[in-house]
Amino acid sequence: MTRSEGPMEGRPTTTQDGAGRYPILPSTAVLIVFVALVAAVYLAAPDGIGGAFAIVAGMSLLLASAVGPLWRGVGPRPAWMCVTAAGVFLAAATLDDVEPFASWRVGPFEYGDVATLVAYSLLLTWFAMLIRFVSDRDRSAMFDTGAACVGATLALWVTILAPLSTVDDLATGIVWTAYPPLDVAMIVFAVHLCLASGRAPLPLRWLVTGLLLWLLTDSIYAVQQVHLAEGYDVPALELLYLLAHACVARAFTHPALAELSPAAEERPPSGTRGRRAAIVLFTGLPAVIATAIPEVGTVDTIVRTVLLALIVALLFVRITGTMTALSDARAESQWRATHDPLTGLLNRAALVDAVAEQRRRDAVTGARTVVLFLDCDDFKRVNDTWGHLAGDTLLVDLARRLPGVLREGERAARNGGDEFVVVSSARNDEDALDLGRRVRRAFESPLRVRDDRVHSMTPSIGIAFAAPGDRCSTDDLLGRADAAMYAGKQRGKGRTVVFGENLARLTHARAAIGDRLGQVAASEPWDIELQPVMSGPGLRTRCGWEVFPRWHDEVLGEVPPEVFLPVADQLGLLPTLGAGVVRRACEALTRLREASPGEDLWISIDVSPAELRDPGYGAAVVDAVREAGLTPGSLSLELTEATLSDVIGVAGVLMELREAGVRIVVDDYGEGAASLGMLTRLPIDGVKIHRCLVVGIDGNPAARERLGAVIALLRTLGLHHIVATGVENPIQERLLVEMGCPAAQGWLYGPELAVEEVVAAALRDQDGLHDVITLAVPPPAPLAAAPPEELRLTPP
């Protein structure tokens, strides 16, 4: 049994709102019988044994109230000690009718009255402490309670207490004027406690009942002092006091007493609607009554004026606080609507407004508006390595640094994800480049990802301008900066690119490609070309073909795959494109096998993470292979090394395809930064070595040693499907044979050819297909690819 439970009389069932639902406990029944017995004895002999019996009974009940909180072990302890002390003082006050205590006085006041007033003050303190504990964030609640208390006191004064201001005995008038307002104050506090906590436990209901009985009895006694003869006693009033004491005792000894002190984390919201109704009732109605009932003297006038002034003052403070809270809430709401909740920077909606506002200012000064678009390179690796919390920590650290590198008037915003935008103005290109250099300084020291760990990161930055006469929209300006940033990523990341005419043409071309792709994607207008893969003795036997998608559009003309594939990825069309390429490739392999029945050929197709994430991709691939009359082992799916980190999340799809018989191959190995551990974790069957490791082996011994070491390492990993790409001359071919490379691919063996050309060549020479299609071709492009701005679309 925990301390908070105490020696309870059985565990109660509780409702969802936390209010205890208790049956009538045996102790309650005993209490009822006890009060009835005392009442009967008192009425039989009020001036004799009955009166003494009533005094002892009342003292016992009040002492039980004092011991109850200690017995139940409720908290917070300082607040409940006030109840214990109040119970002791009330019990002591019951002795004021017993000699020699009846003659005790404190100045002009009787001993019993002083003890009772102290007890009332302690109970009010207890109420205030509980209310603060329950609704410490709601400062206005205390003003509402105060106004309600003053209003109720005004009503009591006008209707009952004002005549007491005319009695001859000042001490008696003060005492009996004080009792009813204090009763009302405790009742108001109790009601406020119910509204603040959102519930009314049984102990609080017992307590309110006892307080109401106190108020009724004290009010009757106050009226008796004015309108009844001195010394006239009403026995029923003593029984009302006894009944009030019994209710208070039941409240402070109830098994559910702990429900009056809810835990801080379980505090329900304050009932503001009920409080508003109560404040109107307890302030408006007394003011009307005070106006309607005539005054009875100077003291009455002063008291009414003071109480009305207090009500007005409390309501004024309350209204002022409410208006301040509304203003603060409006400001906070505005801040939330315009700022990113994670970083505190401007959000996307506020960014658009900031760019528009900057352009209006720059139109007056003649400056150019500058938008800098920033993206964190390889941010996904942070989330994959340390988790999303680490990524959020990094973004917060970066957002904290950005304002430190900006100048007055420059504004930073989070566009979403790991993208940030800075808005400024510039007189010339150098000002814009200086902005890029300053922003890059935020990345000079590693960014924090955890309390004990940092991570070095580079930004890709795109910069775009808008002159005062430029008609581009805000979205267009942001799009230009985004396109420049993307071009920087394509060039190797960590770069700053300014949006210029070449990039504008490229962007326009990509937009046209995107529009056209959206129109024709369903009809699958693309075709495929094939390049041979060689193996066997001397690498002179045809073993397979690599598939390259091609798109010749009737509107755009010839569109290079390095252009339309990224656009298709952005539009979410890669799964559709990839499924069409797989079907075309399987059909082509069937035709090639028919044309060359003596060769066991296979095909390989590049696949992207976006395709693998498509739920139906695996089944679509297997269905396409079987519909073409092929076995799954006839197909190889190639993943570029640069995308392996993205593929980790879809390893299950790769395993499903591999178990079906499809070969999984890593393409362009040696170009990126794939670790050996990643090769062992993924379900792969082979590797295609990037041409950067092959070019130069015919004249550089170090290059030969590196390539030989790579091939040997791959064999030790159990990977026997190894293809060296970029083979351009017979010397490279001979060296690969000496190194034991099992397969090769490159311009030495032929360029990419249309399926019809390959099939026609096979039909012309059934005995040596590879001799027929090995054509004289121009040398391949150098490794350093042309920048993306130099894209040209051939006319149809």
C-alpha cells in the first residue's frame, strides 16, 4: 500500500474524468447514525447533557478533519497542514461556551470568534494553494475568483449584513459581518477549484455542502443579532453547525481525498466557459441588487462604494490581462504561420512574401534582387547514419549560424527539408558572389549532429537575380536559383553556380521536356539501343547486351537520356519508363536468340532506386521476362554505385528479384564512394567496373596495378560476374585478359545500335554475329563530360 492510499476502505472504481465513484461507505453510514443520535440527545436536553454532548461531538468531528489529511497521506504537504491547523482552531473554538473558556477574550473579541476567523483564514490559504497548484499558468483565474468573492460579499452586505453596521456593539458587528463573506469566499474558491481542475471529487462535494451550511447558519445568526431579542437561542441552528462539521469531517477523511491534489502532468485544461458564466453571475447580479436596495447609513454607503470599486478594479485588471493574452496569442500565431517550427527561420510562405517585398524595395533603389538557394550535400547520409534526430540537430545548428554571416536587411528562410534560401539585394555580380562566400563560411566548421558528435558538410549554392524591370514572378526567381543549385550538384557538389543564359536555356529545355513527357508517357514513346558485352577466350565471344533507352520525340527531336531520365525521375515517371524498357529489352532478346540460336545471350538494364521503391516493380519485371519466353536468369539489373546508399532501404525488393533468378549487378564501380561493407550487405551477383579504372592501363603501370587489385578483391568477395567497361583498344583488351577479367564492354566492340540493326546483322551472319557488328566508330567522349548548360536538342 502506497502512502497516498492510506488505510482506505476498499479501492474505488473511477470514471474517466478522474472523479471517484464510491458507494456509501460503512464509515459514512456510521457518521449519519452518529449525527442523528447527537441531534436527538441535544433536542431532548439542549441546556444540559444534550448541549455538552453536542459540544464534544462537534469537537470530535473537527479534530477528525484535522487528522484526516495526515491519515490519508495527501500532498502537497504544506497546503494540507493548513487544513490540519484549521481543524485544530475550529475544535478549540467550540469550547467558547464552556467555562472557563467562555470568559476568554482577545481584546474586544471573544476567544471563540478569533479562533474561528483564524481557521477560516487557514482554509482560504489552503484553497489558494490548491488552486495555484492546479492552474498555476492561468493567472486570470485568481482575478476571476477575487471578483466573484467581492461580488458575493456585496450581495451579502446589501441583503443581510448592512443592518449590523448600526448595532451598538462594534466588536459583535465586525465579527458577524465577517463570517458570511468568509463563507462565501471559501465557497467561491471551491467552485473555482472544480472549474480549474475540470472535476468535482466526492470530498469536494462534501466540503461545499458543509460550507453552504456554515454560510446559512452564520447568516441566520447575523440576522438574529439585529432582528431577534438578545439571548434568544434557536436549537436548530446548533444542529446546522453540527451537520456542517460532519460534512467537513467526511470531506477531509474521505478515501478519495487525494483526488483534490492531481499530479502536475495530469492537470486538465481550465474550464473558462464556466468561469465566464460564474463571473457574470457573481459580479453583475450583486451590482444590480446594490443599486435596488436603499442604503441604511454612512458605513453602508462606504462599504458599498468600496466593494463596487474593487469589482470594477478586478474586472479591469482581468480584461486588461485578457487583451494582453489575446495580443500575445495573436503574435505567437502570426509567428507560427510565418516561421519554420524546427529552425525558427522564415518558412516557405513567408519566404515568398519576403522576396516580393525585397523586389518592391529594390525597384525604388534600382538594385537587383538576389535569391540564394542552398542545399546540404549528402544530407540523407546523416539521417541514414545517425537518425533523423541528428539531421534535425544539424539543420538547427546551421540555422543558428546563418544569421551570423548575413548583413542587415538580408533574410534567411527554410524552404523545406535541407534547403535554405537567403534573400538580399546587389548592385553587381560581385555583391552576389560575396553573399555566396559569406553563406559558405557557415559551413567552415563541422556542424553538430549530436551533443558529442559533429559532421563536416558542403553546400551546393545557386544564385539568381531579378532586375527592377524583370517580369519574372517570385516563383520563377526561386526556380532559377533552384536550377542553379541543381546544376552545381551535377558538377560535383560543393559548388556555387549563378543562373545565366546557358542555364536558362537548359531550364527551358527541361521544362519543355517535362511538359512533353507528361503528355506522351502513357504511350511509351521511347526505344532502346544495345551495346555488346564480350567474354570467353581473348574476350572475343558475345555473351550479352547492355540496354540504353532512347527517346526521339516528334516535337522535341532527339532527347539525350542524361536529360530526359532526370526529368522523368522528378516527375515520378521512372517506374513507368523502366517497365516499358524492360518489356522492350525482353522482346529484343527473344528476337536476338531466334536470330542467333547458338548463342546463350543475356541483357542488362539500368535500374534506379525510384523504380525499386515502386510496389509493383518486382512483379512487373518477372512477368515481362516470362511473357517474352525467357528465364529470369537472362536479365541483369544494374544499380549505379552512386545510388547504393539509397538502395539500402529497398534491399528486400532486390532479394525478391534475386530469388526469382534475376541477376543484380553494381554498375560504375570505382567512380563513387561505395564501401566494401556495402557490397557485402547488398544481395548482388556482380560488378561492372567504371571506365575511369580502365582508361590508362595501356600506358600507366600504376593504373594496371590498381585495376588488377580491384579485380582480385572482387573475386575474393565471391563476385565472378565482373565486366570492365570503357575498353577502347586491343592493348587494353589484352591486359584485361592477362588480369583475368572475365568480361569487357566498350567502343572496341561496337557502339550502341538499334535493335533492328543488331537483328539484321545477326541474320546476315549466323556464324559470327560479333564480327558483323564490330564496326569502325569514332573514339568516345573524354571522361570530363560537358557542362549541362551545353545541352542541345536536335530538331525532329
